[in-house]
Amino acid sequence: MNHETASSAPAPESRRSFLKKTAFATAAVALVRFGAGTHAAAAAEPGGAVADAPAAPAGPWYRRARRWGQTNITEIDPTRYDVAWWRQQWKRTRVQGVIVNAGGIVAYYPTQVPMHRRAQFLGDRDLFGELCTAAHADGLAVFARMDSSGAHEELYRAHPDWFAVDAVGKPYRARDLYVSCVNGPYYEQHLLAILRELVARYHPEGFTDNSWSGLGRGSICYCENCQKKFHERAGRDLPRLKDWNDPTYREWIRWSYACRLEVWDRNNRVTRDAGGPDCLWVGMNGGDVAGQAEQFRDCKEICARAEIIMLDDQRRQNATGFARNGEVGKLVHGLLGWDKLAPESMAMYQTTAPTFRLSSKPEPESRLWMVEGFAGGIQPWWHHVGAYDEDRRMYRTPVALCQWHAANEEFLFNRRPIATVGVAWSQQNTDFFGRDDAELQVELPWNGLRQALVRGRIPYLPVHLDHLERDAAQFRLLILPNLAAMSDAQVASVRRFVEGGGGLLATGPSSLCNEWGDARPDFALADLFGAHLPENHGMRVEATRRRWAAESAHTYLRLTLELRARGDVPHAPDEPPATGERHPALRGFDATDILPFGGTLEALRIEPSAQVLATFIPPFPVSPPEMSWMRTPKTDIAGLVVNQRANGARVAYLAADLDRRYGRDNLPDHGDLLANLVRWTARDDLPLRVEGPGLIDCHLYRQPGRAILHLVNLTNAGTWRAPVDELIPVGPLRVAVRLPDGVAGRRLRLLVSGGTTSPDLGDGWARFELRSVLDHEVAVIE
Ligand SMILES: [Zn+2]
């Protein structure tokens, strides 16, 4: 092993780091294994600001281990795992816990569990044991990593009833393995024996497992155990076909979720019985709801059970961008609570398609994903595949950021987000409205809306619809982005929010369907929208909705009122007179009477109280140019309706699917109109203003006596085309933060560029300028 490849040496000893270590060790003194605390925090980080010594985190290991590392062991690694070097890397990166492969598909220790296959090159080595001992000696927590998803052929031959089979009894295969069934003895006995063996022999703090939830939603298991168990629950046989309109299939979906929660609960009972109340089994979970739905992982129920969420969400996608990682942190903490941790596996290797496990991801690409995670309350967890990498650049990637994270813990934990805009979601909508088109019907509108909010520098929080009552007090606006499947109770909670004066922005078929995705006679919130769905409207039909969502038609929206009669531009004989002023939601569009659209609209019934701000212009040819003129320049088919309620609450209903179109087409007009609608419905009650060039993702938090603004600079040639290979500074940025109660605002500290200054104060706001932001900046106002 070439030891000089990681260039950053461990930070030198200093009084500050000594004090931190002492504090950490004192807090941890009662702990047997994790918590000897030999390298709890860095003194300083290269090029960054020096923070005050953070208070030592208290509580059990799963509250204290704030940085994680994982060397995902391949079967060849027992021949070459350089434990001494990796211990140095643990120290350099200030990790407080490691994830070490233990068992499942193969064992990395001399297991005695029958047919638990040992890794090919394990030989006599107890690699898991060595690493676990080393980590404990270094004061680190250890997650024993399992993979429950499958096994090799010899186990299938010995126990065919442990494995998932299709309708004709043929076993499901994945990656040359046989897929184990969550309802059979593989999960209920074999894996539990492995968990018990590992606890008894090595005392890991807990267990993770990235493939814990069995067969995905795309396949139905017809093994004897599933047949029997489903029949006992539903009183009927398993569904033969996928049919979202079939009650048996719907029941199978719900039951499949319940089976995974049983796995979660059972595994936790076993590890806690064997290893004590803090010996947790926490699986792994993804950050995107559609991905979780496809694996029957119920985000809300899992977070309700979990003490810590280990996120397996290693990279950004071109379609959703870096900002999604900040959002994932907020979505998960919204379910989990902000006092708990959500570390995320962050790939140091090339993962943005195509994947090269052994090549280093460009450092700026890793960096932006990681700092977006920090901004959303996610903790770092570096991840390598294989213990010996010839592309040595990846060892340098996490060092400086992890050291920065360690030095600035005080500002990254024990904080609460500030946002007046809530964006509603539910996994039930992903399942029963999204069905097999969740990408198109649920994800894309959400992504477009997120991009509009980020671009508009509008702080927002994802809010689960079932938590609206709990969380409503902080919001001035609730957004329903294509959120069609809503139970009566969820509809009622939205209604109460608006009755309490909250604003509402709803798009597309929001509130049209019940919790199973069946269309109601009208939008459940039609009276709030001021718009009703006629009986024969195409939006009611699933196939029509799909066609409209997928199409890119040559259609437009006409803004009212029309202003083209004004100004020194070409004029036509039939121009309407430009009298009056436009609605503030159309601010910035005075130089156009039309906006590009691309979708299809049919007529709604509009209540007299409501105002139509945009109407549909039906399709006409794009080419040849001779034919590219509007055949029907004007209709009364509403695309955008605003409806101010008697109590002053502002409601906007956007029938035109500009959220989805912005997610797909990236037309700035769509992003601008969405941001306008957010500002108008929220009554401009936003806690932050940031002016200056660039794409900046803004996250605002409060601590007692402090506001903390985390800005991530996503201005980059590679922002929408991975990977990023250089960072481009932006600035100056003019920032105004509304001071939360109890924040004086007399001092401003910058945690990345360094320095302390005094902001300008006035009207309850703190104003300051950031000269330049390279990757990210954290401004602490106190
Ligand atoms: Zn089965």
C-alpha cells in the first residue's frame, strides 16, 4: 500500500483538540466499547475558520457518531486489507463509526452458522473481527453490515422454500444470486442466527443492511409461506397479475409494506435481546420516495421506529441535481426528528452513470453532494468499494470536508430549519396515484417545483401530509404538487390549514383522487381552488393523464389581461385594449402576453369568486414556418386560477402542469411563474432574500440565539451534466435574513471563508454581503 497517497496529515495536537478530546472522553466514560474518544474533533481545518469547541455530544452511540466511513469489502480483500492504513484514514477523516461487512451473502469471519458461506478468499482470516477490534480500540462505533437479499445456489438447493418464486414456482434471480423471501425461514431463522452469532462474538454497536427488504414491487412471490401468510391476512389468494384497480392487488401492496416492517421489528428484537437495548438493527434506506416505494420501505413508519437512519443515496442524478440531497435531509428529519442522525453513504468512486467502482469521482462532484447533505442535516459517511484502490485520488476526497464538519459541529447539529413554505408529499400518493408512472406523475412535478424554489432562493420544507397539523404553525403556504391521492382526513387537514389563513398552491390533479388513486366526482378542494372538474374531463382518466403528462405539444398559455397594445412594437388590428394592471402573480411578464406551455388543458368550471390569470392556446403546427400561426388564439379554458378567500387566505390553482414541465424542460418562464405564485400565496412572508448571480441553494436554521444560513453554490457547467470537475466562485451576494426571536444579529461569522463582521440591522432583518462563495458558505448570525 502506498501510504503517501492521502496527502492530508492528521491535524497536529493542540490545546483545543486536547480539550475537545477530554470533553468527549468524559462524556463517553460510561461506555464499554464505543466512546474511548481518541479523535473526536479536529482543531482546525485547512483554509477554513476555526470554530469554538463544540459541546461534546451526549447520549448513546447512535446520537454521538456523527461521521462515518465504510470500506465495502470485496471477496479478494482478505488477502490485502491494510488495516493499519485504514485506521489512519479513520483518524484523518475524524470518523466516529465504521461500517464493516460481516455476513449475509458471504461471511467475513469464521462463522459457525450452517451454510453461511465464507468469502472466497477469507481463508483463516477473521477480517470482520480484526476490523471490529481495531475500531473499538480507536473508540469508534461499528455497524456490522449485512446483505439479506440473496444467496448462492448451494443454499437454494438445500432450502428451496427459503427463496422467492414466481407464479410457476421458478426462483427469482438477481446478480447470479437467488432472491431470499422475507416471509420464509431465511429471514426468520437463518439471518437471525447470523445476527446472534455476530453479537455474541464481536459486540458491534449495531447492524446495517442495504438490501434488507427482499423482492421489489415489480415481482410477486408465490412461495408457500407468502401464499399462506397472505391468505391468513386477506382471506383470499395472492393476486395473479399486477392491476392497481384490483382490491386484491391493493391489499398485496399494503401487506407487502407490513411484511417489511415485521422484518424491521423482528431484527431489532433479536439484536436488542442479544446485545442490549442500544444494539440496533437499522437496515439502510434511500432518500427518494419512489425508490423506497418500489422496495416496500415505508419512509414514515420506518422513521417512526428508527433511532438513526442510514441513507444509501450516494450520488446526484442529472434530472434532480445536487439540491435533492439537501432536500432529502430535510424530508428524512421531518419524519425522524431533528435530534436524530441521518448519515449518508457518499461514494468516493465514479457513480454518476456510468459507474466505475474503482475510479475516483471528481472531487468537486463528491464535494457538492456532500455539502448539500450537510446543508440538509445529513452527516458524512465516505464509501469505497474494495480496500485497495489503485486510483488513489479518492482517498483525499473526504479529508478536508470531514475535518471541516468536525470543527463546525456546533453549528450543524441541534438546530431547526426555518421555512414558511411547506411542500406536501405522501408515499401513498407515490404508490396509488403514481402507480407505474410515479416518475412522470409524482417525481417530475416535485422536481420541477424544487428547482423553481431553489432557483428562487425560497427556503421550504417537505411536509408529510399526515404531519400537516403537527407542523402547520411554521408555514404560511402549503404546496400540493400534483398530489392527487389524498384521504378524506388529509383533505380535511389541508382545509383547516387554509381556514386558519394559510396559503395554498395546488397543481394538476391535486386532491382529485382518494387514497387508492380512484378519481372523486370533483377535486376534494375544488371550492378552495375556485375551480371544479366537469364530469367528462380527461384528467379523471388515468390513461389520458398519462398521455398529457408525457406529451410535448405546441401549446401556449395566454396571460390576462393582455398588454400587447402598449409600446413601440408591431401592432395588429384585432389587439384588445390594454387597460388595467395585471395580477401580482404575473409580475415580470409585462413584455409578453403568452408563455410556452406544452401540455393539454380542458375546460374547468370556474367559480365567480375566482380569477383566471392564464388560458389555454390549443396546438398548432411548429413547421413548416408558413403554417406556424395560432388557429385558435384565445379560449376560456383556464390554466391558472387564483382565489382569495374571505379570511384573506390566498389560493392558487395551476391546472397547467408547469411544475412537471419545469422539471423536464427547464424553461425559465415556468420557474419564474412558479416562484411568483409561491411568493403571492405566501404573502411574501419569506425569511430570506439573496440577491446576486448564480444558482444558490439556501438553507436557513435557528439555534437558541442564532440564525444559521447554509448556502451551496451550484453555479457550474456540470450542474446539469455530471460530473462537476471544477468549482466556479460566485459573488458578491447580498443577503437579508429575518431575525428569529431571541437573535440579536450583532455578529456575523463565516464558517467556510472565515471572518467575523457586523451585519446591518433594521426592521428585524440582518443584511450583509458575501464577497464570494466557492462551494458553500455557512453564515452564523447571533
Ligand atoms: Zn415468498
